[in-house]
Amino acid sequence: MSSPSVVRVAILDDYQNIALEIADWSALKGRAEITVFNDHVAQTAQIIERLKPFDVLCVMRERTPLTREIIEALPNLKLIASTGSGNASIDTDAAAERGVKVVHTGYSSTPTIEFTWAMILAMARNISVENQSLREGGWQVALGTQLAGKTLGLLGLGHIGSAVGVIGRAFRMNVIAWSQNLTAERAESKGVQLVDKDTLFSTSDILSIHVRLSERTLGLVGAAELGRMKPTSRIVNTSRGPIVDTAALLAALESGQIAGAAIDVYDTEPLEAAHPLRSLDNVLATPHIGYVTHELYETFYGDTVRNIVEWLDQTQRPAHA
């Protein structure tokens, strides 16, 4: 019996250098040669040059988009193993035309739900500012904001938005919601009050975004929407950066139109080193870590290993002598 050839596997954007530790890759021993890239490259030409030798690409969510141009320029590519239940940054039509299989993993929204509240609470109580003061030898420097009695506005009431709303009610907040397809029946079933778009923006003390990025939601929060918000209100985005018009958001933050923002997602990631969102005093910014937990990474990489093994079992059928 001849041995199947060893395939070359690339793990992309493993920022924490954790992929090989958090899952058991031993099932691929002797069947795959694994290369891990901890850094991120953004230029198409650089991506193509780096990935040309590989048969299998393991991509983490949308960190490295796999466009038609990239897929068509990779002569050895046979399998894209993506984390998450879907990945809009993969051109699946181009992959299918090339005979490249695309597979996905399990997913849990729990980390993002919990992280949204970490952002809300940290922003309301100025935790990063107070921590920095303490580290520098200082003491109290700001006044926090009580959440009880305030209005939590949810832009989107899907699985994540509705769970965020449950926690808001536990904090004794008034929870309201709006999205383009939200019905009164669904809002009522989630214990949330359906309002119109203007009311959502004009009355929310905390506005949290929980809609998917699509053509309809691109730039959904712009200058007009931010202009309706109260000067004491704050916005939270743990969904996708382009849902909010970044230029309009920066203008609102710099002018004091709104009190602050907690942002985990950006138009371009990683965020440019000199981007003003990194330095504005009224911004709590984090590097897209809403889903980055030990437990979810165990699912992501564990399922990725199983996906590659299943693909190898299907495509490499040793010939019998």
C-alpha cells in the first residue's frame, strides 16, 4: 500500500500563537506539514506570494479575506478551512469554480454577548481611565454612570442582541430596539420595546449594535443618526466596523455630540497604527477580541483539525498493491 502524499497546511493570523497548543493536531502527523503565521499581511501580492505553496488554508474568521484574485492565483489550493459557521470574506464562487472545498466550524455567540457587557460596564465606570491613573500613582479621576434607570438601545434583536437585552433588564435598564425587519411580536417575545429608528437614536443612553454587515446595513449609523443622539449617550460596536460611518463617528466624538464609544471592530483590521480611534480620550477601543476566548478557540481549532482529517480521508485513498 502506497502512502498518501503529505499536504502543506497554513494556519493564518494566529495572533496569540495558540493554534497548535489549543487543539490536538496529532491526527495529521505524517499526513500534513503545518506552517503557522502569527503576523498579518494585507497586500494582495504579499498574501499570494506567502500562500502559493499551500494545499490547505486555515483562516480565522475574516482576518485574511480570500478574494477571487487570491484564490485564482494559488495553484495548489484545495481546501479552505474557516473558523465560524460562515465567512463572508471568502469568495465561495471562485473557490467552487476552482474545485476548492470550503468548510466551517462550530461557533458560540456567548463570548461576544459577555464581551459586549464588559465594554458597556468598563465605559460606564471609566475603568480603563481609573486603572491607568492607579498604575501611574494617582487615584480617582472621573465620575461613573449608573446603568439602572437608563435606556439601552439595541440596533438589532437577533440572538446576540436579544441576549444583551436580557442582561440589560437584569441591570434594571429600559430596553428598546429597532432594526429594518424587527416586528413588534418578536420584540415583545424578547421582553423589549419596539421603537422607530429616530426614537432608538434619540432616547438611548447606551446604543449597542447587533446587526449583520450587509449592503443594507453598510453605513447604517451615519451623521444623521449620531446627530440625533444625546450628548450624554454612548455607542457600542462589537458587530462589524463598516456598519458605522467612521468619519461621522469621529466627528461626533471629537465635537462632543456623543459622550463616548466602545469599539471592537473596524473598517480595516488590524487598525492602522496612527488611527485616531487609538488615542481619543472618550473611546474605549479593543482589537476585535469579542469572540477571542479559550473555549471558542478550542472549538475553532478542534473542528478545523477534524475538517482537515475528514477531507484527507475523502481525497486520499491509498491504492492497494
